[in-house]
Amino acid sequence: MDQMSLREKVGQMIQGSIASVKPEDLREYPLGSVLGGGNDPPLSGNDRGPASDWIATADAFRAVSLERRPGHVPIPIIFGMDSVHGNSNVFGATIFPHNIGLGAMRDPALIEKIGAVTAAESAASGFDWAFAPTVTVPQDDRWGRAYEGYSERPEITREYAAAMVRGLQGTPGESRIQDGHVAASIKHFLADGGTFGGIDQGDARIPEQTLIKTHLPGYIGGIDAGAMTVMASFSSWNGVKNHANKSLLTGVLKGALGFEGFVVGDWNAHGQIPGCTNGDCAATFNAGLDMAMVPEDWKALFDNTVKEVKNGTIPMARIDDAVRRILRVKFKLGLFDPARPFEHKEELGIAAHRAVARQAVAESLVLLKNNGGLLPIRPGAHVLVTGSHADDVGLQSGGWTLSWQGTGNTAADFPGATSIWAGLKAAIEKTGGTATLSAHGKLTGPKPDLAVVVFGETPYAEMVGDISTLEFQPGDKQALAELKALKAAGIPTVSVFLSGRALWVNPEINASDAFVAAFLPGSEGEGVADVLVARADGTPNADFRGKLSFSWPKNAAQFANNLGQKNYDPLFAYGYGLSYADHTRLGPLSEVAGLDASLANVAKYYKPGRVLPPWTLGHAGAVTIRNVDGGGTQEGARQFAFTGPGSVTISGPVIDLTRQSNAQLSLRIAYRMDAGSARDLHLGMGAASLPAATVFSAPVGEWSSVKVPLSCFEKAGAKMGALSRPFVLSGSAGVTLSVADAELDADPNYAMCPKDGAQ
Ligand code: BGC
Ligand code: BGC
């Protein structure tokens, strides 16, 4: 540290993203760290590239950071990744169940193994640091990150935090990157799971006692196990942003808890502190943040921070404390030793690792209903396997899988993985039975002895997953219809429900003879068959050992009914889970949801065939609306024909899309220009109206789709915090446009602000 200049010290405190920082930038801006964001590819540009692409990326940054050049002290960069359920951003890796499923296992020894495998696969991809484990204690199941928590209770979380840190980091003082260990990051400090209304990045309005009893224990477990880093939370506690909370970051964490590692920020979270921007925020460093995560504005933050040290806004002692902490972690982790044996080892998705994940899948299953002892599936049975999620590793893996949201993944994205269907088929055939896969429960051939229906939520991450009702699939009861049709045909049904949270599924449970909560199992789908299918002699192959780590709701409005609360009255209590020895018969459950489902929808405005509640379509001026074919559906689209100035508006309740805008979400529209020129159209949200010439640019008569970032509307004056018209199209005489789909989209690829193409 004595040899380091102020610029070199400040550099250590700044982390940019590999999508924005180039290795050569480190010569002028000697940053201490880079991260790969959920959607950031390696430098090769190939997001589905092999581990060697990521190693090459790591090497390129590391090489510049270690260069010997005048005025520079060679200090290795630390490369962080969201290895949150395995090395889950890298093609070919072993994907573990998300934390909600792991919580149900009640198996800290297996957690430690999962940590060790995750570390080995991450180190073998060039990463030094996993942004894991998440030790949040989610109190409201509407939260889009509920699945990242092990439990609604702190006990499991504390024990697991310690086990996961031991697994990732190994033995304090001994294990290093050279033997396949990486730094852990317990996150998000503090009470990210306690926010009011289950709103992501929201405010935990809770007394200090709750903060300590419910939300702190995970940190105590993780720090005692030697956690090298802690990530601060986007959220606030009683109105104060955690990134600005000196009493928590410095007083509690570094003082009372004796944390000696460093505190990293979350994605531009410092920019949300009043008075700060992404590129300027002395307040966060003064509060005790040691390293800011500033994916794009790292140059500005660097320059401003240097200035603020020089003018005394940030004391030099604070900088020295932060840098000392960061360097200590780098030393302990072995980063100063150039040897990287793990970068030459075959570690990704190897059989031994997949076996650990498969065991975790089997242990995480929770049996909620087994009327008549339908499970296990008897030897020689003829089984129909169906449901949207039966043969889809992407859907069974959820968010934070190969991309931030985990959406759009296909079978080809998961070499070596096994779907739930593939696992069932192999196990059933081994006992002399037969298994048939059918897309939507369609019956062909002889009547099966039973049907397994695999269905559930589609992937989401962070605020994109926030919902306002716990009702499963409000307004779209496809799985229920399939179950009912099978029942009507006299076929016993087993539901395997994949979800990131406990949801109200009473109608689906009623339509099932057996019901298994399987959460988000990841890449090793055979783990499901290991428990569901009996051995050839008829005895269970493995029993259910999963017990709920979250209480299961009795109705769609029971958002936050957690063990230990007054009026605790769930459908299935914390700790519930049948085993094969139980012969409990579950009677019919109430099918009254107790909450208007239309409240749920802030993101989907128009889908083929209909405007989705609570939204309605209106128009003003010289425009006519009629139904036309589109979106793969007869009469699936609406055609807007302008004969003079006019507008078409989708409107509804006042919603808040601030977080969606900050997170670069877009308004996606599937459209077809039918006549005239897009130059005569404007696309708007709320008060903003943008020229649409470059938006609807596909040739006349062709269906196409376009994404406009919400931030474009925000810059043009839309009030994202209070929006009641998420879609406004205005036009003038002679232009006709059809729309088949209008909704928010979290994939930033190909999203662009409209250019003024009027001339
Ligand atoms: C998330 C963190 C994550 C980080 C880097 C943030 O948006 O809240 O959990 O580690 O991004 O991807
Ligand atoms: C990051 C997330 C982040 C999101 C917001 C993703 O690429 O991985 O952590 O919150 O972008 O834009």
C-alpha cells in the first residue's frame, strides 16, 4: 500500500463490467475488479462459448493488472460472477437447484459439497469470486427473489450460509484459488427479504429487533465461516438506503460482527442514494462501502472519487481501510500467485458434480399430497408424462441461468443435462414400464395407468419476478385444464410443480391425486425420478425427505404468513412434507382465491386475441380498430387504421415502473405495418411520445417485433413512478398498423431508442 498512488488505491475500490471495461482500459484506470453481469458474454462475444472463452477473458484483464510499468503496483484483478446455483452463467456447467429447494433438504453437509463443486467449476472458468450465497430471509412470497432464499426462517439460513461459505472458500487461511476455491459474497446486506410489500429493492419497514433476529443470522453464520466479502443491498431499512447506512455497514458489519473482508456494492445501487449518481457517490464510500459495482460509469466514478479524496470529502483513512480490506482478500485467495492449475482442469459438468446436483434434486422434493398412495410409481406402469415443463431444462432451472432472466434457453443450451421427462422415462423403463411424452396431455394409444404433469412458473429474476397475487397462472389455467381433462378420462394424476415460491395452487392440487413441490431443480432432472419411481421390486428407490422451508399459502392473498407470526394459518405449515410412510388423505381444498387476479399484471398489456386485465384499450380521434389474424392466432391482432389524427391507448391503474426502467427493460411490440408510413406514427408511454419511423421499420405486410427501452420514454418525459398508460400509439391519415403483442421484456438485446426519422 505504501507504494500505491491515490489513483491506484481508488481504482481498487471500483468494479466495472466486462461488457464495458476493456483490458487495456486498466492502464489508465487501474480498477481492482471486473464482473460478468447476468447478460454479459465473455470477450469472445459468444455467450454460449466454452469455459476457455471465459478463461481468456480473465487472463486478458489479469495480464494488464499485473503488468510491470512505471507508476503501477502490479495487483491482480478480482473477477466476480453470479455463480448463484452452480457456475450458472457458463455453458456446460452443473446447475444446482435454486436456494428455495436447497432449504427444503435440511442438509448442510450437502450444501458444503455444492459450494465446493460451484467453486471448482467457477475457478475452472477463470473466476475468482462468486456473488453467493444469498442469505436473504424472504418474508413475502410475492418478491421476485424469494427463490434465492433458503428459508423464511433464519435458522436454516444461518447454518447454510456457513456451510456454503466453507464449500466455496474452503478452510480459512489454507484454501486458495489454486485448489479450486473462490471468494464468497454473502448478500444482500441487510433485510433485502424484509421489504414492505415484497417489492424488490424496496424498503424494510421493520423494528431493529426484527432486523437482528430475522435478517442478521445468515451474516453471522457466513462471517464466522470466513466469508471474504459481503454485498450491500439495493433495498432500504426504514427509508435509508443500505448503501448509505454507515451504522449498518461500518457499525454493525465491520464493528459488532467483526467482519474483516470487504463490502461490495450492488449493480449501480449507490446511484440510488439521494444526491448520488452512478458516476459520483462519496456518500457510499463514507458509509463503509469498500468497492462499488458500477458496470458502465466506472470512469466517472473513478475520476470523481479521486477528486473527492483530494478535496477532503472522503477521508484518506477511509480509502486506506477499503484498500487494505480488498488487498487482504486478494492475498488470502492466492491471487498474487500466478499459478492457475484449475484453469487447465476438466471440471464443468463432470459426472461427479452432476451426481451431487442430482442428489440435491432428490432431497429437495416436498410431497404435499399422495392420496391413495399413488406414488411411488409402481414397476411396470404405463405412464403418460406431460405438461409445459416436462422436457425443458431451461424451465426447470429458472432465472440466473445462462442469462440474467434465464428465459429463452433451449435444450441445446444444456449439453449433458437431463430433463425431468428423460429421468422419468429411463427409470420407468428400467422397471419394465413404458413412458410416453405428450405435449399437452393429448392421449394417443392405450390408456395409461397414470399421468405425471410437470408444470409451473416460467423463469424470472429480480424485480421482473415481483407479483401482486400468489395465484398461479392468473388468467391462464392451462395446467389446470390439462389436469382436469386427464381426471375426466379416469386417469390418476401426479403433479410435479416447479416454482420459485409457494403459490396458491388449490385448484391444481384438487385436480391431482399426488402433488410434489419440486421448486427449481436445475440441470439434473433425474433426481425427480429417483424418488417418484419405485424399484423393480416395488419398494421406494428413495423416500421424500424435503420439508417446506417456506409456509404454503391457503389463499392467493396470504403473502406473508410465516412461522412465528400471530394469526399463522397456512395451508401447509413450515416443516410440512409427507414421506412414503404417511397415509394422509387430503380432502378437497377451497378454490376461492380471495384476491382479484387482475391486480397482478403490470407487464403484459396485449397478448394474441385480447387485452389483458387490468388493462383496457381505448381510442380517440380518427382511428378505427378491428380484429385481424396475427400472433399465430385467428383474430389474434388488433388493426389500427388512421383516417386522420387519432390515438390508441392501453390504460389502467397507476403503476410504478421505475425499477423496470433502471434495469433496462423494454416495451416489446409484435407488429405489422399494413399501409402508409411509420413516419406518421408516434409511440408513447404516459406523457412521452416518440417518433416511430425507426420503430416500426419492417416492410409493409410483414410481422416483426421491436423493443424500445423504457428509459427512452423516461428521458422523453414519461413519469415511470406513476404511469397509467403504458402504450399510446398516435397517427395521422393513411397509416395502418396491426399489433399482436405488447408487453415488457427483460432481454436488452436489440433494444434501441427510436431515432427521429422524420426527414
Ligand atoms: C443483483 C445481485 C448480483 C449483481 C450482479 C444485481 O442486480 O442484485 O444479486 O450479484 O446484480 O449481477
Ligand atoms: C445483471 C443484473 C442487473 C441487471 C440490470 C444484468 O445484466 O446481471 O445483475 O441487475 O443486468 O440491468
